[in-house]
Amino acid sequence: MLDVTKRLVELLDLSPIGDDHFQGDSEDLGFPNVFGGQVLGQALMAASRTVEDRLCHSLHAYFLRPGNHSMPIDYEVQRVRDGGSFSVRRVIARQDGKEILTGSMSFQVDEQGFDHQFAKPDAPEPEALESEKALGKKLAEQMPEKLRDNLTRERPIEIRPVNPIHPLHPEKRPPHKQSWFRAQGPLPDDPVLHRCLLTYASDFHFLSTAMNPHGVTFMSKKLQVASLDHAIWFHRDFRMDEWLLYDKDSPSASGGRGFNRGNFYNRDGVLVASTTQEALIRQRS
């Protein structure tokens, strides 16, 4: 496991600070606020620490306030229900006494049943694509100096985008994006960790899907963007240290909001997880 991946695993390894209360550190990824995927991944880890012999099958969360990446985050877990097959947990994330995220997670015992899925869409193999880091090195000289280190930094999750958009010169495209994702280096055989890592990674390259038809990016002026909510459904087992295709589309944008959907497939074409998100995409006058 690379050092940068080890640091991410440690970031998700929360410290207990009381009955069903946990604390996690924050990381600075160069964004103005805490990366939403970090809060989601840590919230799922906190909830998972209170459940035995059941894995998360769905997660629904709302981002309430921007997080400060210079402060730790406290997570309170509420045990809503433990039934014969399912357990439900509510998680509240706080900084400085204020809620920044609230969410619910449902866990299920291993069970067999009907099985079907969408077929994996066509996509280039990851070996045919350049990594986000390699693309960042090519663009670094064109970017503002304060952003160059962020573009070229080592990443725990390697991302290889299909047909990437130039952040300074975007053109209008259909509301669809694809990227290959994989953790850098082998990971422990812990299905909880793999789910938390996918939760963390699912917030990358997602919000911008709704920007494609409008020819804008995070670098565009007079644009305010933020994740409003995020949901994940885990369908089948997977490993985050093996390549996963993240196939995303945006059926609608209206009222200053963009709606995004995503599916994660492994290289064998197995659909392992699905995501949805609504985001604020506001044009300032």
C-alpha cells in the first residue's frame, strides 16, 4: 500500500470518543471546504462501527454546511433499529458544535434472491487512458500557480477519465461522463473499508456531470457549486484496489440545481454500486 493510500485508510479509521461517538481528522485537497466524499466515508465508517455481521446496502445523506478542513469532525451515531435482517443507523457530523452532515445508513445480513442488472456500457480500458495526475502535469503551466500543486499531487485513488474536459476551455457536451477508479496499492480484505473507500471516491467527477451541457467547469467565473445530498446503493461485493468503471449521467438541471446518477461496474461487467446526487449549480450575477 502506498503511503498516500495508507493515509487515506487512516483518515477513515475513526477514534471512539464515547458511546457511539467518533472523531475523524480532515484533509485539505485544495478545495475551499472539506471534500464531501471524506465526510460521507467517515460517516459510513462511524455507523458501521455500531453494527455486527451486516454490511451497508444503502446510504442517504444531506450536506448542511461547508466543512472546515483544518478541524476534526465529530460523528454521533443513533441506533434507529436492529431487526431480524436489517439495521438502520442515523449519523450526524458536527464541527464546532454545528451540524455539517446528516444521514441514514441501512445494513443487511447476507441474503440470496433474484438477480439481474444493466449491462456494463462500452468504455475504453483503463490501460488506454491517462491518469488524472498525468493530465494535471500537462496542464500545470496553464493553471494559476496556487492550483498547480493540487493538480500534480499524489492521489490515493487513481482516476483515469474518459475523454476529459479542459478545465479552462470547456466545450458543451452531452450530460454523460465515465472514469475508471482504483485505490493505489493492495488493500486489506475488509468489506467495510472497501465500501467506505467507494463512498469517499464516489464524490469525485460526479457533480460536474451536470455541467457538461453548459460548457462550464469548477474553474468558470461567477459559478457557485456545492453538493446538496448524496445517496449510494451497494449491490454486490467488490474491491477498491481493482479497477471500477464509474459511468455517470445527468438527466436534469433546473432551478439552480443539477441532478446526477452513477453506476460502478467491475472489469467483468458486474454492477457493484449505484449513486445519485443533487448539487447546487448557481450562476452569480
